[in-house]
Amino acid sequence: MIKDVQEQILRLKKQTDTCILAHSYMSEEICEVADFVGDSYALSVKAKSAPQKNILMCGVRFMAETVKMLSPQKRVTLANPAAGCPMAEQMERGLIEQVKSSYPDYAVVAYINTTAELKTIADVCVTSSSAVKICRAMPEKNILFIPDINLGTYVKNQVPEKNFKLLSGGCPTHARVGREEAVAAKAAHPDALFLVHPECRPEVVALADYAGSTAGIAQYAEQSDAREFIIGTDNSIVQHLQYRHPEKKFYPLSKDLVCHNMRITTLTDVLHCLKGCGGEEIVMDEDTRLKAVKCIERMIKYGG
Ligand code: 13P
Ligand code: SF4
């Protein structure tokens, strides 16, 4: 059944001139039919250069919005409209404007996991793979980092030459894991390297051999000579890596590391979107787009 649906998808995406983008957390069967699989940064860059006139995003809403900002002439569809990111929707624009007024000499650095509305008041956007590089490269010395306090703390530690103000937002999935669970995972697999996403709590990141984006974690594990790895991000990455590298062993940091929003999109959703009976077209007013895209373009300029 899966093969049959995949064949239909491959045929329909050509017929409808559609580029399928899949975030690294998508299921193996979706990744297999995608034109590109990657982390948030790579997806936003890729979407800009894709020749197709339609983009189907298999991921969460802020990712589809980012694609629309960069490619307004394209028809961008979010494969499953229920796929949101709780972190992206955590902070209201009014709150950030209030904080900004208390720190007028601070540049607002927004994690890409934010709504389009929040991006309209950000000076620059960052992803987990580009945050350190961009915060170092941007000329501003004072940075108000929103919304993820864990990623913000990680960047702050890597860029001690700048001043950071952090707010207390974050990813409910990654924040679920505490130090004790990380210590227990390391004790259970003493020969494994520990790879984490910087959305994890600082006390968990402190125990890691490597911290990086979803794509960074996968690349590190694939290129390493080590044979065993504890993976500190959504458990889909454990599954992908184990599938591609049966000669190595991959262990989840926690069975609770599952982003349910990323699990919502199915292969059937992809098929239905291509048949024109599913998904949600991203519509954005031009004023919001023009204001929000500036921080994405600055991200690409500093992060490339
Ligand atoms: P990446 O930038 O690593 O793809 O992260 C996106 C995300 O939402 C991780 O939880
Ligand atoms: Fe958002 Fe966290 Fe899910 Fe990533 S893992 S999409 S940050 S809720």
C-alpha cells in the first residue's frame, strides 16, 4: 500500500509541478518522496531556489510561512493544517514590543520557530544550525533572543563577547528531558556518543559530545567512526539513522522525545494535497510578508 501511494505521489508531483519539502522529523515514507529533506535552515534556503511553481511543505506551520515569505509568487501548501509548533506560537507581538521598549539598544534575534507576525519586529532570524554564526557575525553587540531560552543560553555560552537578554520560552518536547534522564541514558550506554539539539535544557546540553540542528546531529553520527549514539532530539531521527546505518546503534535519549505536531502529517495527507483535496494554502498579506522577510533575508546573508 505504501509503495502504491508513493508511486502516485511521484507521478502527481511531476504533473502538478510541485516540489515536496520535508523536515528531517518526517516519517521515512514521506522523506522518500520528498525533493529535499533537511533542517529548518536548509529548507528555507532550498525553497527559494526550487524551480517548481508549487511547494508542498511537510513540516510545521512556521516552515511553510517562511517559504511563502521567500517565494510569494509560489503556491505554498502546508500538508496538514493542524501541524503547528507550540514554541512558535508561544509569544505575542505585544509582549515582545513591551520588552523591546525596555531595551531599545538591543537587536531582536528571533528563532525561526516564530510566527510571521513576530518576525515583523525581529532584526534577524536564526535557526539552530545558524544561530551561533549569525550572532557572532551581526554587528550589534546587544541581543534580545526570542523565544527559546535553551537555544538562547547555548548561543550565549558560545558567543561570550556579546550581551544577551533571554525570555522564558521553549520547546515543550525537548524541555521534557531533565539531567537525571540524560545521566541514566549515558550510564545505560557508556560507549555511546551523546548528540543533542540545543533546544534541550542547558544541563542536558552540558553532558553532550555534540550539540546541533537535526541535520547536524544526523551528519555528525553518519561521519563519526563511533558505533553507538544517544540521540537527544525527536525520536524520528533515531529511526532514520538506524534505517540508514544498520552497522551502528542509535538510542533515544528519552521515549518522551516525540513532537506530536511533527507526527501529524501522513503520506496520505501528501497524496491528498497533490490531488487538490487537502492541506492549507498559506496566505499572507503583503505588508506582513515584506516586514517579516527582512529578518529571513538577513539570516541568509549572515548564515550562508
Ligand atoms: P532544526 O532547525 O534543527 O531543523 O529544528 C527545528 C525544530 O523545530 C526542532 O525542534
Ligand atoms: Fe516545535 Fe519543539 Fe516540535 Fe520543533 S520539536 S516543531 S520546536 S514543538
